[in-house]
Amino acid sequence: MRDFDDSPEPPGELAGSADGRHRFLVQRHRATRLHFDLRFEVDGALVSWAVPKGPSLDPQRKSLAMKVEDHPYAYGWFEGIIPSGYGKGDVVLWDDGWWDHDPEYPDQVDAAEAIAAGEFKFVLIGRKLRGRYVIVKTSRPAGKGRSSGEEWLLIHKKDQYAIAGWNPEDYPQSVLSNRTNEDVAEGRPGRWKAATEDELAELDHIKTKGDWTVDGITQQITNLDKALIPGRNGEPPITKRELIAYYATVAPWMTTTLAGRPINLNRFPDGIEGAKGGFFHKSVPAHAPAWVRRWPNPNAGKGETREYLMLDGAPSLVWAANFAGFEIHPWTSTCASPDEPSYALVDIDPGENTAWDDTLVLARLFRVAMDKLGLVARPKVSGQRGIQIWIPVKAGYSFRQTSDFVEALSKTVGGVVPDLVSWKWKKNARRGLARLDYTQNQVNKTLVAPYSVRPRPGAPVSVPLEWDELDDPDLRPDRWTIRDVFHRLDEIGNSFDALVGVQQTLPEL
Ligand code: MN
């Protein structure tokens, strides 16, 4: 068989998916009974089995696998709570990666045919599952006393990835968010691993470029002493090394708002004062290593980005920072439901004549509105001049609905202080007044992520707040930078943790 090294390249270009490769996805699903949903991308759908004890690397294990109906492609990325009906329970994305035909059986070239014939031989290259497998239909008839589905057996071959005694239950965490099913059920925030003290010390010792290992993944980082952002107030400039160290450290706090979402990256390869300025990078560059997680947008139209970057932990944040992609904009929706926003977003966008106190007046009016409406929400400072408010919503809303809600809410708030707000969209018609920009509630319109660096002197970051901090006379929209935000996180944690798992109905306005 082909030799896949530790950070493998996908096994060649295969026909099928948007990016020419076939994915597999495994969800750990606590429904009436715990099972693992093993799903293969075949002809654009997910051919699926429910494996009660889970797939393994142990060749001695013959895992019962019940064939279930094909699922739509997007569903494979789902992680969260199924509130009712068939499958009621909690789901984490337990593994994903590529599948290929087993090269030792060159005659088997069509997966759909092999599955129809009752024996499918394949190779997996996942985060957890690796190596050669066969899934084979048993001769036992369906029916009496047992499930009505078809019974199959999933077996790992004896190869260099086989590990005797390997039990999937020893590795229960999500590959997207690092959560367990219990975390999902309890609404506990996910936490990616941060770089350790030792790893950070190693980063300090790398000269201008070298290999660095964070959270088990080694990558080459380059131009470490290049200044990308000037300092402020006479402080030294921010180098790429410092940005990399920042993202490797802040990673756990970014989990809840990045995991499972496509990302638009704002890149500044020549620094924020460079001739090119910044530009948005949506697609994953060809040179990206195989372990960088990609999401093929099934709804991409002609000329649109087809394969988006997903950030899934400290290594991928480091990879992005090394690529000078340090302003991070996650989608408002997840890969599992790209047309359904998870938040309604209020964007208080100050004009040239908007004083900070005016911005605060507007934010406090939204606070009153959230209180009156009984909605859980939190503000965050943008790291530049504005304040944004994130309102978590239950599954099933369209962007049209969240946009209509935020429009009505914003017009109500703006109506209280008409002298502060303009409803003109052209900047030069706004007379320097603030805009309450409800138009951000659209697919692939994004607001900056919490704890993302902003391209301003001093590298300020966007920071979630508690509502009462709007009354703090020391509050500023760019108060925290990559050099001091950790004091705040140590003291009060992440205010957006309060939004995790909140499923709200938006009231009529
Ligand atoms: Mn299931």
C-alpha cells in the first residue's frame, strides 16, 4: 500500500467532490443508543452506517455496522443537539478526513458498486482513523428481535496503522471543537489546546525560520522577526513571531466562535503599512499542508470560492498567522447549515463625527432592548472603533429573518437618538453619523472574531464584554492588545462563553 507519513498528503487527486477528493466523516451520536455515524462521500451524498461500538484501529475487532439511509453532504459536519424526533440527542464530529479505494484491490474502482455488492474496501486518512479497512455485509437476514437495518461488519486490516486494543471511547473529543458529547449536552464551551510553556520557549529560540511543533503538529514558520504591525505609544512593533505566539496562546478562547465555521482571512503579507495593505483570502492556498481542514462549499456559484479554510486549533491558527493572515472573520453560520445563522448580529459602526460616548449611548440602548426582550446577548468591542452585539438564535432561522429582526431592532434604537444615527448607506451621505448596520446578517458577510487581531498600531484585539462594562469609564474600543488581553482572560474569562448552547426564539418587534 501507499506510504502515508505522519502529516499525510491526501492520496492523489480523485474524482468526486468539489476539490477532487472524497471525504469521510464520523459523528459520535448519543441518541436512544450511543453509536458512531460513519459516512463516506460517494457521488455527492454521504453513504452511512451506524456503528454502535465505533470504528477502531484494532484488527481483532469486528464492529457491527448498521447500514442507514444516505445523508445530505452538509449534515456530515453537524455538531450540536438534535432537539427532537429520530436521533434526538447530542452529536460531535468525532473524525474526518479522506477516503480512497484500497490500492491492493485495483479492480474495485466504484464505491457505489462495491457497496451494492456488499463489500467495500477502502483506506482512511483521518485524524484518528488511519489505514486499510473493509466493510462487509453479513448474511444475517433483517428482522425479528433485531434492528430492521442491514447488518455489516467493519474491520481494520493488519497494516502499519493497526493498534491492538485501540478503543474509540478512549478518544471521545470532537475534532472540530475538542468537546465531548457531554460538553455539547451541557452547553459547555469547547477549548482547543494552547501552546505549552515549553513550546513557547522553543519558539523564542528559533532564529528567523524553523520547524515548530504545537499540539502535535510540526510546521515550518518563516520570517519570524518581520515587523507586521507598528507599535503604539512608542512601544516596539509587533513581529510575526509575536503574532504566532499570540494565536498559539489565545487558541482555547477562540474555539467557541471559530469551530465548525468557514473562515475569511484578512492577510497582510507586507505588514499593515505595506503597499498591498490587506486582502481577504477565502480559499485554501495550494501550498497548505494536508492537515489544514477545508470545507468545500456545496452552494458555491460560478466564480465563488469553493474550498474554505476552517480553523480547528492552535496549529491552524499558527499556520494562518505565519501566512500573515491575522485578521479572522468566521461565518455567522456553520458548515452543517450554511444558510442558517447561529447569531443575529448588531453592528454599531461609528461615523467620523461619532464620539466614543455616542457609541456607548447606542450600545446601552441595545442593552436596554435585550433586557426588555429577555434575550441573552453580549457586546464586544471591535478592537477598532465600534461595538458589536451577538445574539444567539435557535437553529432554523434564515438570514432574511435575522436581518429583518436586527433591522427592526436597530430602527427602534436609532429612533430614540435620531441625531446620532444615519440610515444612508453611502458613507459621504452619512454626515459623519453612526450606522446601525443590520446588513451584516447575510451568508458570507462576516464580523471580526473575538480575540482576532485588528490591523492597527499596537495590534488591538476584539474583546467580548459583560454588559455592565459599558459603564466602565476606562472602556475603549481598542483598549486591549495582544500584549495585555491575557490579564483580562485570566481575571474574567471569555464573556461569550455565556452564549454557548443558547437557543433563542426572536420575539416579534
Ligand atoms: Mn446517528
